[in-house]
Amino acid sequence: MTLTDRTPATMAFDDHLRHLVEKALSSIPAADADDIYAVSFLIDNEDDDPRKPTLTIGYNTETQAHHSIQDASDQAEARWNYAFWIQNELTVVGDLTSDPAGAAARQEWISDLGLWYDGPTDLADWDSAIGPLAAQIEARFIQTCCQLARTLHTTGVIERSVGRTVPVIVHELEYYEAIARSTEAANPPGLAAEFTSWVRHG
């Protein structure tokens, strides 16, 4: 599916995702804005179900990073490891409880992509069929989130919300090469270099 070949289900989910994320960013308190150095796009699966990916929007501040140095192994970990971040949840897109409309749009979107599957399944089904579908759902969801982040940069949403351009960190609770690549894809060239260098080299 190309960017110009968007079905109604894809449009509905994309529009819902963008609306909630823009609303979340616009809610950032002015008192925090000047102190923010990165926006968090935390990707997770509700109930550990690959069919239910969620996107949690948050941010971290220089003040929080400074306070976390005493608990982290070094300054870079305090600055970039989500475990030491504020972990505020401005919104959780796709959460069945807090965003039922998003959860429904997400399921329709996954079905529209031909990736929805019914469970539970046994291990053999997972290895032969379900596993590849789950991996494709994850890849498409991450791709959509990265595309949204780029859009928020180009339309000036992030700059208006924070007062300047800061990187969007697209991540999970663990860090590895794919996290660095996704974050690079979500931002203008070089903007997230400090984070991706930490992921790759520690």
C-alpha cells in the first residue's frame, strides 16, 4: 500500500492517531516546554497481544535527567533510558479502556492490511503462520508511527508544542539496533544522533 493508496480503514486509523497525538502534544504545560529535550513515542502491546499495539506519548526534561544521574550508570543512561524518564502518559492511543475508538480503528486497519488473525493458537500455528503476521503488524505500526513523527516535524506541531525542534524517540522498553533505525526514520537527519549513538555504543 502506497501513501496515495489509502483505504478508508487506513485513513480512519491514521487520522485518529494523528488527532490524539497532536492533542496530547498541545497539552504540554508551558512550564515544562522549555525544559523538554525529547518526545517519547513508546510502542507496546496491550495484554502482550501483537494484534493490539499501542502508542504512548510522553516526554522528558533536562531537570528529570539531572535528577536521575544518581540512579543511572552514567549521564547518557539517565538522559536516554526510559526507565529514568518521567514516564508521563499524555495519551495512550489504541488502549481499549482509555481509547476504545482507537482500538476499534486499529483492528479495522489491521484487518484491512490482511494481517488480522484469530486466537488463541497453539505453538505450531504461531511458528508457521501467526508469528509472521504478528511481525508484520509490528512493522506496519512502527512505520505508521515514524511517518506520523515526520509529519509532526514538517507541519511544525512539535516546534509549536515545545517551542523548538526536539527529537521523537520511537522505542520500546528495551533498546537495540531497530530502535535506533526507527528513531532515525522518525526525525530530520542528525536530530536524534545523541540517542542513536547511545543505543549503538552505550
